[in-house]
Amino acid sequence: MPDLSCCHHGQPPSAARTPTAIRAARRISAVTVIAVIAAAVVRPARTGRQVTSAPPAGNTLLPISPAGLATAAGLAARFAAGYASYRYDQSAGSYLARLRPLATASLYPILANAAQAPGLRSQRARERLVAHTEAQPQSIRDIQAGAVIVVVRVSQDISSTAGRSESTAEYAVTVTTHDGRWQVYDIELAAAGNQGGAAG
């Protein structure tokens, strides 16, 4: 896979003071998150045969509602698929057009600089590289009020002058919300990307 891991620019503003309880949610699977919410909703606490107390509503267990979490995970996957898909004969403007509505104002210039790098474009043209990509959310690395880091698995089907090949990688995609709108704040290979939490 060509090196696309160029878009890291630190933690989102909301990560500066992450509460310990929220940091504990780091690196749990998306399935586990939903399962915990569902269990809290359908199983009241019991002592013997008596219900002692009603559980909190599912959306009080996390700083983001289940619907918001699903939206963030879906956006992360769509963005990662678009980010890792390209054609050697596609203009930078065409490539960026599908990413711009999904990216924050701070991330877009970084994407634009990377997409227009002469070395990257000349390599793709020389090798006639075409990558078709599928992406699936794999886990939640961190959950905060207004920000989620989603680990997304990207699978590429790549054709070039050398033939066809397949490539798989995982990206850490940071998604933030402002005024009810979710956008991608950061994307980087998961091994090097935003780990969540905070310093100080």
C-alpha cells in the first residue's frame, strides 16, 4: 500500500482533559459497547426475585449516544474507504472532492497537500496504480464527549503495471462533532495514530 499515513495532527481539542472514567473505555470493541448498552437497558438489577433499582438509560453509560456512536463509526469507515481509494489518472481535485465534505477545516489542507505531492502522483502514473477499497470499523479506541477514535480496517484491491495485489491495513480515525455535525479530524495508521487519552 502506498504511504498515505500523512495526516496526523494531534488529539482533538476535547482530548486535552479526558476524565479517567472515559479513558477507561479505550480499545473496546464496537460490539462490546453496544452489548453493554443493550444489557443495561433490558436487565434490571435484582436481589432474589425483587427488583431493587432500575438501571440507567443506555445512553447515560457513555458520553455519546448509541446513535451518535453508530454515526461516527460509519463516517470513519466511509472516509477511510475514500481516503485509500485512488486512480493514477484521477486529478487531485477529484480525489479531494469526496473527502472535503467529511473532513474538518483543519484536516482538509493536510489532505490537499498530501494529494498534490509530485512524488506520489508521479509514482502512481508511472505504475498505473488503481486502488479499490473497502473499509469496516473494527473497534473503538477512545470515546469522549464530542470525539470518538475508531479503528477501521481497510482492504485494497490494487492493480498496476506489475499485475494485481491485495493489501490490508488498519487506520485510527478520529471523528469529532460540532453543532450536531460529525466530521473526521484525523486519520493515521493505527499503529502510529492517535492513542486517545490525554496528557495532563
